[in-house]
Amino acid sequence: MFDTATKCFKQMFPDSPIAQKYSCSRTKSRVMVEELARDTQTDISGKMKARPFSVATDGSNEGNEKFFPINVNVLSNDGLSVEKHLLSFPSLHADATGEKKIKLLDGELKKHDIGWEKCMAMGSDNASVMTGKHKGVIAYCHKKNKDIFMAGCPCHLLHLAAEKGAKELEVSIEDMLIDVYYYLDKSTKRKQALQAFQTLCGEEQRKILKHGSTRWLSMGKCLERLLQQWEPLTEFFKSELEPKSKGKTTSASSTSSANDLPVPSSVSKKATVPSASSSGTSSKQPSSGSKKATVPSASSSGTSSKQPSSSRSKKAPVPSASSSGTSSKQPSSGSKKATAPSTSSSGTGRPNSNKQPSTEAATSKKLTRPERVLDTLQSRTKKLYFLFLNNVIPEFDSANVTLQREDPIIHQVRPVVLKLLKSLLVRFVKPSAMLGKSVLSVNYSTSSPASLKSDIDLVIGHGARSYLWLIQC
């Protein structure tokens, strides 16, 4: 940017003599920024030496380096407000352990002659490397100042609690939102097809929103949009899978009579394998020059016959059984090896224990992205889960919006969390069990069913309740 700024300014302001004389490329700009930053750091460090402050940091990956921006909160001159500053932006090349992080923080404070005596709190996420009692950053901070308060992130705690509760459901809301978005993303043809189905279903043409796993406030909006477009999305993914399903049906019907475990071509060239007839008998006449005799497999009725081989036979391979028809095959005189059989259609055949299952058979059982999405869209139970979550998520969003404010709200953290807990308890706990009690003392355990609401009284939201009544009828 700095290399091209000089030319850009001259073209942007052709009538300005100052812009025509402007000359500042990378080297000069870097020196100017470093000098300005040095003055700012001197001013911030002076405030931190004179007044109480708090420190907050979190790791940010950039290539092979991990940066730890050090943010500080310092009381203003009148002591009535809090000032926020970025003290420095150091990087750590080694493993980000608690000991190495505290050395990095301590080194930055010592660089500006700042002690830990006036540090009141340490802010971070709730990772064990930061909050660990023995080897976490806060443990080393307490060695320097035992009065430092560890302020974890309440938004992270709410997210972990909600995530653990959502795992009890039979559907992953995040996977569904991601699958739908990325299947449509960067495909104009698919987006146009979806718009056609939106018009056909009488829905407004709206885009499918992108959900970020680290942007908690986006989930509620993305889920609401998904439910609005549920019917058009269902019809769209049906049309996407319709040609493929026909192809799969044709392929499946053409191979329905084939063995479950096919004989490799490289082996089948060396010997021929007879199949069992549908009438329950199987015979094979070995040639006089063959060195190995064959043993016929069990037929669909469970009986088989065996022709004795010549005295020169050494090993007997077991042939596979077919599901229908009769078949007999005369092996050539030069055959030496035979293939292992597959299980017959009646289940009487015994597969070779050394035979490994086909990789293609294993991968074919995995659903593709559009198949997963359509399976969810056509499931009544999963839609009911989505309607329920659509009613619950706004409770968490309301608390997150409050806790993510930029101004200091440490005094509001506890009331906000207790309010959220109460709003969740009233959904399944009887009012009589909460009357006159603190939220933290309410017994909501399943071991006390007397305090829990019946299924008909559970608060699951109007949308979920209406849909539940619809599918029950």
C-alpha cells in the first residue's frame, strides 16, 4: 500500500501542490509508524504505572507465527471511566504453553518498566492453558500478584453449555447450515434453481445465510432463514437427487444377481469357479491333468454334492454360489489356483476370513452432502428439533448481545447469566418449584419428577407445538 500511495495521491489530487510533492514509500512509512507507536506506548505505560489496570490477551495464528495482542484497560484521570488501549502485538514462535505465554507477557511489561503490583485482573478465554490452576497463565500470574482476578469469557461458557445440550438431539444444526450453504455457494445454476422453487412454493426469494462457528449470533438468523425456506429447499434437493437416484436404481438392478464379494480378475484368470444351481445340486468334473480339485459350494437349498478328485489333487478351493439359475464349468487342465468364494444368497456359504471388504462398498454407504440435507429436510422429527431450537436460541442471543458490549459491564455478568438460567428453567420446571427460591437453589433434576412439568406443559415454542400437533393428527 505504501509503495503505491505516492502515485495514487498524485492522480487523486492533481490540483494539489502538496499531493504532487508527496513522497513516502515503505521505508519512510515504517519508520513513521514505529515512532508514533513508541510515543503511544510511552503514554500508555505511564498510565499503567500510576493507576490500576487489567490485561487481556488471546492467540491469533498467522502463518508460522502465533500473535498475542496485549490489550489493557486503565482507569481514566478522573477515575470515572475506563480507557482501552493496545499495548503491543508480540508473537510466539514456540509452543504456546502457559509458562511461555507468561514469559511473553512479563517480558512486554518489563520492556516498559511496568510491574504486576497494580494489575487487578487477567482476561482470556476459558482454555486450560490460560485458566489452569497449576500450569495455566493465571497460576503464574498469582505468583507475581496473588490478588489478580481471572476473568474468563462468559460468552464461551454459554456457548459450551448450549453446545453440550444440543448434542443430545439427533441432528446437528451447525452441520445442516454448513451443508446447505456450501452446496449452493459459488454455483449460479443451483441458486437459480432454488429461486425457481421459491417462486413455485410462494416464498420470497431470499439467500441462504452463512453461519460461522465462531460467530454465535449468526446461528439464530441462519436457522430462521432455513425454516422460512424449508419447503423450497426440500423440493430443490429432491430435484438435485432425482437423476442420480434413477442412475443408482438402474445400476443396482443390473447387479442384483451378482455376488456380494466379487472375484478379482487377476485371480479368476487362473481358475474357474462353479456356481451352485437353484435346484440344490452342484457338480464339477475335474480334468485328469488338473493338480487341484474343486469343492462345490452349498446351493440355495443348503445341499451340495462333491466329486472326488484324482490322486494328484493337493488343495480344494471353495466356489461361490449364485442366487439363481444353474451353472457348471469344466476347469482347464493347466489350472493351478482357485479363488475364494463369496457368501451365497441363502446365507449358507462361508466367506474366506482373509478376504477384506471392498473399499467401494464401504464408501458407498456414506451419504453425499445433498443426500444428507434431503434426509434432514424430509424428517419430521428433525424439523421439530429445528423449530424447538429456533425458539430457544434467542434466549442465548439476548445474553450474548449484552455480554459482548464494548463498555465495561463486569457488574452485569452475574445478573445476565442468572436471568438466562431462569428463562431456561421456566420451560420445564413447575412454577411452584421456583416460587420464593433463588434460581441457583431450584431442583431441576430428573430425580425429582414432582418439580418438573408434564410433556404437554413443556415450553417448546408456538412453532414447534403447532407442528407437533400437526404431525400427531
